[in-house]
Amino acid sequence: MVLSVRDLFVNYGKVEVLKGVSIEIEEGRISLLLGANGSGKSTLLKTISGLHRPISGSIWFEERRIDEMTSDDILRLGIAHVLEGRRIFPRMSVLENLELGAYSRSNKREIARDIETLYERFPILRHKRKQKSGALSGGEQQTLVIALALMTKARLLLMDEPSQGLSPLIVNEVADTITRLNRDGMAIVLVEHNLRLGLSIADKIYVLENGRIAFEANSTDLSGVEYAQKIYLGG
């Protein structure tokens, strides 16, 4: 098991957001978090990556407890968080963004090699490496965001709404990118409102409702998938 979240409680002030959430993320699998706005999906990702601290419960990454670590230490351990909204440095070039993505690393030769590997994986980034990232299209920016996460040498990728605001064609490209990363061995936890996209690539489905796990199923369980759809779409 690459990640284990156990009986997690998280508050915003006096408001309970997560109420005893437990999930298990297996190595090399894509896990999909579904739920209405305010159900706690983004909060769960932010707590895993150290941006929020839990009130109680625990989080374990590769059998090491991480819920009391800083976000920087969690990143260095191998968990990268792709936040909602395509967070890039718009006034910096594509190459400068990639170099900044490796800020926690010191071996310049390895960094240069990994940038070259990303150029091979995402040719558009090589083509536009000198261009300011703010001038990229939405799909190109999302590709850059994913590449930034990979520059951390992550083994677990947390992705919050990667298809948000993208055209259907670009959404398919993003789905292909996520699938290829997973085939290469990356474990992925995905929050995604695009139900068709999420269900087409996920191995495991969790439905969050009012801060609790209301339902979970493997994607091969057709009856479970239908049930998840009914819950998520409101019947």
C-alpha cells in the first residue's frame, strides 16, 4: 500500500470538514475521489500533502507516518500535489518553471537529464521552452503543471480538477497523459468533476459526502460504478 489515510478528522475553524475519512491507495493505481462541492475532496488532498493539519487520525506514505510533517518534507518524500487552477509562474519561461520545479533537488546533472526526459514525453514543452508560460494555451499549461510535479521525482501524484476549463479535445489529451503516467508506475489520486473522464481511467472509486466516505468500489464492479454515478449525479 503506497498511502493509507486512517480515521482522518480535519476542521476549518469550528467547522468539521473531514469526519473520520479512511482510504487506501495501492501502488500503480488511479483512485478517483467524487463528491459535491464542499464534500471535502480538495481538503483531503491538501491534508495529505501537508497544506492542512488534521485534528486527529493519521496518514502513512510507504509505511512512514507523514501527517505531522511539513509540506516540503512530504514533497521530498515523493508526494506531489497538482492544485486546482493550473498554478504556474506565468512571467517565467517554460524552462524556468521546470527548473523551479526541482527546487528541492541539488544534482544539476540529474535535473538537466530529467528536463530532457520531460521534453521527450511532452514535445510541446521543448518547442515552447523559451516562451513565457502565461502565454501557453490552457492544455499546454496543464501539461506544464504535470511536468512541474514530475520534476520533484514524485511516486504519488495528487491531482485536483486537471480538466477544469479545458475543451473536450484537450480533456482527452490530459486523460491520455494521466493514463501514460500510471502505466509507467505512478500512483495517482484524482479529484475530477468530469465524471466520464474520471470513470474512464480510474481503478478505484471513492464518493465523499458531507466529509465522510459514503461509498467505495473498484472500477471493474459495474454495479458499484452505476451506484457511484447515481450518488454523484443526485439519483
